[in-house]
Amino acid sequence: FALLPVELIRLRTPDAPFPFKRTILSRLRAREAGLLGGHIHMSVGLATAWLVVAPDPAGWSRSVPACLAILATTVFADSASALAGKRWGRRKWSHNPDKSWIGSAAGTLVAFAVCLPLVGAPLAVVGAAVFLLVDLLAPVPLAVSDNLLNPLGLAAAFVAGRDLVQPLIPGF
């Protein structure tokens, strides 16, 4: 949320100096130049997801691990997908040439790996499936950022499976 003003300055006056300019501009894809960066979509999606998953402090023993799983999946699986896809992704999806099979597979595996200790095996499989589904559908044919849809999709899945949350980390 701290970067929202920076993003607004970037979009409003692209030639002006602003904090983190070189870092932000080097990470943007060509089609994102006139749009809010992915981190803004992630922030909005995560905040909304957490409000949906953890509305009642009495249920925080299950909802906090689910919120951490949403955060970890949104950040690490998306990053793994992008990095693996750029490095090794030669075969692209026919409906979305910006994404590759290997990128989607890497993100799905990381989604499972980061969810597993936080919510247990059944919901880790569901979390990985949600990540893959969103990765395949966004932004083509859905014209919505996957950085926004991932936390929202995971929140819906984890609310539906709230009783299945079984953290493997001691103390949760």
C-alpha cells in the first residue's frame, strides 16, 4: 500500500523522478507500462482475501494459517511461475503466449509446497489447483490480473474447506 502513491506518480508523470523508479520500470512488461503494477493488485487481493478468510478472532487458529498460505502462494508461486517461464518456458499456452507450460507447472508446484505446511495436504492440493486454474485463465480469456485473482480464488477455496485446515507446523 505504501507503493500506491509511487504507482500513481509513475502513471501520471512517467518522466518525473520517483522512489524505486529504476526497479519498478525494469520489472514491468511492455503491456503493463500504463497500468498499475502487479504488486498493487496483490495488495488489494490479499487484503480482501484476509478479510474474507479471517473475519472472526475466535477462528484464527485455522484462518491465520490459511491467510499465510494465501500470502505465500500469491507471492512465491507467482514469482516461481514468472522466473521459470522466462528462463525455461519455450512451449507457450495457445490461448496465452505470455505464459508457458513450465512456468505454470513451476508455480503450481511451489503453490503446493508453500501451502502444505500451513494448511495440510488436502487444501495444499486445492491451493495448487486454484493457482493453476487462475494461471491458465488470467489475463486471457479473463481480462483481470492473476495477481488479484489468485488471493481471491484461494480465499474462496480455503473458506469452503475451512474444516480441512490441518497445519503441519507445530504451534498452529
